[in-house]
Amino acid sequence: MRTHVSVITLISLVGVALGVMVLVVVMSVMAGFESMVKERVLGESPHITMLRTDVWNLPEEDGEVLSAESQWRALKDEVEELPSVVSAYPLVRDFVIVDMYGRVVPVLMRGIDTEDPATMEGLKELEVAGDVGIGMSYVADQGAASSTSEVAVISSIFAEENQLRVGDVLEVVSNRNIKQLKPLLDRKGTPTVYEANRESFEQVLQHAPGVWTAEGEREKMLYNEVLAVRNFLESLMVGNIRAGERRALEALVESTMTEEFDEDYNYYAQGSLQEFLDGIAAMKALDAAALDREEELQLNELALPKAVLIQGIYRADRFAPGSPLLVPLHLAQELAGVGTTGAVNGVALRLKDPYQAAEVMIDEVLEMEAPGWTPVTWMEQYEQQFALISMQKLMMTLALSFIVLIAVFSIGAVMFTVTIQKKREIGVMKALGATPQQVTNVFALQGVIVGLLGALIGSLLSLLVLHNLEGIQDAFRAFGFDPFSRSFYGMDALPYEIHYGEMAVIGVSAFVLCSLAAYLPAWKAARADAARSLRNL
């Protein structure tokens, strides 16, 4: 029976050591994953993003509206003066349609300021193929087979999923272009505005000469009549009409405008009525087929994709996927449809210490007067992603803690068995004058030793496993078992960070639990009646 008890004690010791080892290894690996994700996120993403949440109509003191580019450049210069900011650059994001040799997929495009050294250095650290230094004094070879001077960088995940390599050419169609194509296609082949509203136009032709009358050297028309005609014409412009018809309607509305009026009448120069009637006649003469041919030129221009050469591939993984397509800022603005206005989605900030982003936003960024801009930290942008990692870490810790608990229960079971077997010895000790505390300490010592040795051995084993993690993974792969695929995780070996504070907490917790598991049955046995224990002696 003693041998049986000793074996169970040894098994309990092994269980405690394994439980401590597994917990330390898992928590170190999860901490390494979290740090790796943060490193890759911070290498590719801004630390604080000033998002544009208002229209670009900010007026100057003289009433003139500032251009979009002048507004974001002014903000960029201002935030770069903040003590915690290293650099700032404009940011453009939009969805585009990418044609890869016949395969078409929607992709999130991000434009980056390739003239910003800090941005390009962070991207360079993630380089896995080609040259990710897009725009850094580089122009694609016009004589190459690609016949394009536009370049791009793609993520390793996007490259792997679509079998893309450096040197391949992508055909990119702007999502905004597609939105503009739909109304063009919808109105193609439809009747003209005049044909669709023939009856109303004929009523205007019949009614206008009667109410638009001559008065000396001028012509006049009741303001209410002018307003009715103008409302009719403007209501037609609300619909999806051809560009040629819109120009004709705008000319008609313009012909009803005048700077001479009183409370009842609008006054016009002689010949204005005839000009108005001629405008309606011109609308009547518009040919739908000719208008459609005119718009086909615009249709072809909008549908024409932009060819970009893949110059480099940057490292990404499932935990930090990043933007699949990175392009220079000028190309991003063109594809997003803001190339002529110079607008951006926001201004990105890179900080001296990205982990202080929340404090910097409160203490410095929000102190600025920046109407129309909303700051967002990288923690907020990736909050769900990091929360998922933390939740996974917590769930793994809880699940693996059961290994230690099983060992603790084993120790408790052993001690109950020992105290039952040693009932007579306990009686003799108490008869000889041993106090209950002394008896308890004698039997609890076994659990203390198991807990102490288990925590120490488990901690040492965890360090041994972590420092040889890559070799262990290679050994598994040699047998065809790869639980942590390179292609999925984007790394040869699992990352890890040893937090000795966490290791100490795990070891001390295991020791305390094992000591308690041994102490409770020993404490109960020590308070048994000595006379009853010696009855069968």
C-alpha cells in the first residue's frame, strides 16, 4: 500500500510540474503573439488617425472656401509640432476592384505618403520580397512588359491567396467609378426628358407667350408664373438624366433668371421669351441615340482599369492582416475619386511611444482646435482584435489550470488515504503529548514538498521548452505534424515572451494549492479522538 501511495504522490508531483510548465509556456506564447501582432500593426498602421468627419467647406476670413489639400496640410503641420509626435502623413482608404489575370476580387486599398521616411522605414521592416519602398525615387520601367509607371505593394496573405509575385501586374478599377457607371448604364436607351414629359413641355409652350409679355423695351412675367416654370425644370434635373439634357435644362433655368424685379413681376430684356422658347425647341430636337454615343466615351473612361506593377510584398498574418493593397498617395487619391480636390480620409500620426497613444490623444491632440476632425488611436481601431487575443489567453489559462487542479486533488486524495492508514500512529503521537498543530505539520509536509518541487521543476521545464521551441516544432514537422503552420501564422517559430512575474504567480499558486490540499485532511485527522484511534492498537 505504501508503494501505491508513493506512486500516486509521484504522479501528483509530475502533474503539478506539467501543469505549471504548460501554463507558463502557453501564457508566454500568447504574450509573444500579442506583442508580435502589436509590432506588425504598428509597423503598418498609424498610431493615431485624425479622421475627416465633416465636409471640406471651411471658409477663410475673407469668405473664400479653403481647398481640401490646404486644410489637411495645415492640420499636418500643426500636429507635427506636438511634442509626442514623430511625423504625420495623409491617409486615403477605399475599396477597389482588382482584376488578376481574369480573377476579380474586391480589395481594401490604402494610400501612403511615400515621401515620409518614418512610414517607409516601418514598412521596410516588414518586407519579405521585392522592394516595398514605393515612390522612394522609383518609377517602374516604361519599357517593361507591364507598360505602366504605377507601382504597388501587397500583403503576403493577399499574395499567397492569389498566387501573386513581384513583377505581376494588377488591373485596378475604382469602386467610385463603378458607382458612377450604374447611372450611365441605367439611362442608356431611355427616352429623352422632352419625350418623357412631352405633355408638360407643350403646356409650357402654350402658356408662356400668354404670361410672358412685352412692356415697352422690356418683357415681364409674374413672379409666381416664373417660379412654377423654374420648379418644373429643376424637378426634371433631380432624376437620372443624360449630361447633354442636364446642360440644356440648366440653360433654360438660367434664362428665367433676372436681376430686375419687383414684388409682382420679373423683368427681362427684349428677346428673352424667344430665347426661352428656342431652348425648349433645342431640348425637343435632342436625339437620344446621339446623347448615348456621347456618354459612351465617358463610360469607356470610367470602366478603364488602372494597371499597377507589384513592386514588393510585406509580411502579414491572420492576426495582423493589414491592407491587401498599398499604393502611393497620388494613385490612391485618383482611385478614390478625390485626385482633383486633393482630399484625404484623414491625417495619420506616428508617435515616439505608440503605447502612450491614448494619453497623447487626451493630453495633446484633443487640446487642439480641429473642427471636422476626429482622432482615433490604434488601440481603438484594433480593440476587438486584441480583445480576442486576450480572451483566447484567458480561456487557455483557465482550461490548462485544470491540469494543476487534478494534481491538487490527487495530493488531497493521497493525504486522506495516508491519514486513514496512520490513524493509530496519530493516536500514539497525541498520547505522547503532540499537539494537533504538530501532527498536522507532520502530514502536511508531504504536500508542501510536492508543491514546492512541482512548481520549481515545472518552471525550469517551461524555460527549457521555450528556449528550444523552434527545435520542438521542427521535430513535429519531421513527422508530418505541423500544428502551427508557417503559411497560416507567417513565422517559422512561435513567438514567446517570458514574464517572470507571471511565472512566479503560477508557481506560488501551485505551491499554495498543493499545501492546502495536504493541510486540510491532515488538519482533520489531527483533531480525531486519540482514545478512539488507539482502541484497536
